[in-house]
Amino acid sequence: MRTQIVQNMIEALEPAAIEHGFELVDVELAGATRSPLIRVYLDRTGGLTLDEIAAANTWVDAVIEELDPIKGSYVLEVSSPGIDRPLRTLEHFARFLGETVHIVTTPQEGNGNRSKWTGKLVGVEDDFVLIEVDDTTCHFGIADIKKAHLKGAVDFTKSASKFSNNEEV
């Protein structure tokens, strides 16, 4: 359920990302009509350094300039996916089984036209994503998912334990 502009950018950027050793996680178009924001999320095994993101900005900008999806000026942001990593493909969902996800869908009939869901990602079957919400397994067609991301969590007990012996910071 992506706009055609975003889908065109994904199709143009995906082969370039692979060529440069990256995974294209997602592309977002946000902000005002006069100066929209194009946000490109990249990743690679082992994560990204700031230098790698800065270098990627050059080829991402070149691909988008050649495609020319937006008339006029725009702001380009190239980023790692972060703790609330976007999920776009069935492969993304399959990789993060067992994690908590937040999904926005087209309104789901039979569920009060509900469109926002948070639950445990329990499976991927055919073209469906399965999440457990309130002890019920819900099935969502990948085509019905407008937006999805991991629901990041930070365990502060692990980092706090290193200071438990009254050590100076």
C-alpha cells in the first residue's frame, strides 16, 4: 500500500543498494509538499558506521536525482533502521519472528474496522503475516499492511549491572 512515487524509489534504489553491499530496508516520503523529506533506511550484516551512511548518501542521492520523483526541492536523509526497524517485505517479517511488532493496515472488517495492531510476530505463511494479539493469532495479507515496524525495547538492567559495585563512571 505504498504510493507510486515511493514504490518507484524502492525499485530504483534496491539494485543499487545490493551493488554497494547494503540492504534497502525501506523508503519513506514525509513532510510538507513544498519541501518533502525522502528518508532511506539502509542496513548490512553487522550494522552500519556513520562513515558508511555518509558514503551511501552519495549514491542514494545520484539514484534519486536520476529518477527525479519529486519536482522541486526535497530533503534527503539516509539512515540505519534503528531500534524501531521498519518491516517491508515478507523476508523482513520472517527474520524477526518472536519480536513485538506494530502494524498499520487497511481497516479490518469484523474487527470494528480496526487498523492498528501491536503484538508478537509468530509467523509468515504464503502472503500473510501472523501476529499474536491478546491471545489471538491475527492474519494480515502483506498487501493490506500500510506500515510496520519492530517495537524496540531497551533492557536497562544489563547496562545498570556494570555500575552495581559502586564503580565510578
